Amino acid sequence: MSDGKDCLNRVLLGLQNEQLSTIPSILFQILQISSDPQASAADLGAIFGKDQSSAARLLKTANSVLHSTLTRTHVDTIEEAIVRIGFKAAREVAVSAIICDLFKSSRTIHEYSLPRLWQHSMCVGMGARLLYSSLSVNRSYDPYLAGLLHDIGIVLEHQFLFEDGFRDAVAAQYQSGTSLIEQERLFLGTTHDVIGAEVGRRWGFADHIVTAIRHHHDLEVQNEEYRTLTHAVRVSEALCAELDYGYSDFDRSQEEAYRASREALGLDDQIAGMVKAQLEIEYMHMEQIDWFRVA
């Protein structure tokens, strides 16, 4: 078994790689602009202007059937695209495009792969946003980002600990039918929620995002509003697992916790069904514009 502290240090060292070292600074800029009430489409557009991949995803989204109609002309500029889809949606595109770089890998283990985890992470973000819109909650928190990043620790384990316990942990998960987090403890001496939260903290993520990353499996959260957000992420994760959207570490051992989260949010079958149906529609549109492809 590996040492948990040593695993975390190897992840932090790996993130200093030249290709990945710019991710936290760009994310910080996006989140700073997003929290500034005086920020404009031009401010966010400047971020897109620095990254061709982000700009391409933005224009593709703005011209998709989700945001385009017969009376709307094709948009060709970043600022026009931001205005069309809205500031919040554009921010989601920017963050997703930057984070997507972490998911590039061709290595697979049984049905697990980083592209399938990317698909799952995107869908959990969308589902958490849809759930939040149906609740009377603090709108200053970001359910999409919390959902998108909840399993970022798995990505980091894949990229920097693949040969040092991660591959064995995922293989054992499939072979034994137990949870990934249980196998991580055995093979890595730590878990993806711990690694993800520590990296998120060092990257300057807001406390509610770090909390959702750290506690989406255990819900040991003192702040009531943060706990509500974490419940939403967990319910969204279960819905995405039901729909078979990508790789999920959600397993049967967590079904009781899922039901507890649904109850805590006051979600009856009707509301949960509506959210699930909306998620299926949004997923279909995103799939049509090849949004889940890790380029």
C-alpha cells in the first residue's frame, strides 16, 4: 500500500508540469471575474481570447440548438456568443474547457477511462445546477462547478498515481463490486475526495466548492448551506449513474445515503423525475455538439 501523504506530494509535484501549471491561474481569473458584479462580457471574453479551445467551445455552444432559433443569426465573435448564452453559461463553458485538459488520457481499466469520467463530471455539474434551480437555496453558490469538480481527485490519481496504486484500486473495484473509495484506502492510503479537496484549496477554489469535493461521500459538513450543496451533488451523481452517463464511482452501498440526500432536499419522485428528464434533454443537446469529446 502507498503512503497517503506521499501520494498527495506526487500529485502536487505532477501539477507543476508546464502543460498543466497554467490551469489554476486561468481558473482563478475566471472565478474572480464571475464574482465581480461590475464584470462585463468583454472581461470574460478576454479569457476566451487566450485559449482557442475555449473560444471554439463557446461559439459552438452559442450556435447550437440550445441557444439558436430560426430568427437568430449565426454568431461569430466571442462577445456576441457570451451575450447570447448568458454570463453564467459562458462561465460554465470557460471552466469546462480549461478543466478538460486534465482528462486527456487513452488508458482504460475495464469500463473506466478519463473520457468517461469527463462525461460523468459534466453531467453531475448539469444535474446539480438543475436540482438547485428547483430549490429555495443560496444562489451565490455554484452547483455546476461543485458537480463538475467533485471527482477531480480521481483525475489527479489517474494522471499521477496510475502505476502506483490507482490502476489496482479501480481494477479491484470492478472485481469485488465494492466502492472505489474503499479500494483507494487499501492501495493508495488516501482517497480522491481528500486529494481533490487539497488541490482545490491550493488552487483557490471557494470554500463551498472545496467542501463539496471533500465530503460528497460522507456529508460530514457543519455549514448547513454547504451541506445542501453537497446533497445536491450527491443526488445528481446518483441520477447520472442511473442514466449511465459515463464512469461513476457511485455504487449500491451508497443508495441509502442517496435516499437520505433526496429526503434532506425535499425531493419527491415528481421533482426528481422532472430534473432527470431535463438532464436527459440537456445531455442530448450537448452530445449533438460533441461536447463530451476530450480533444
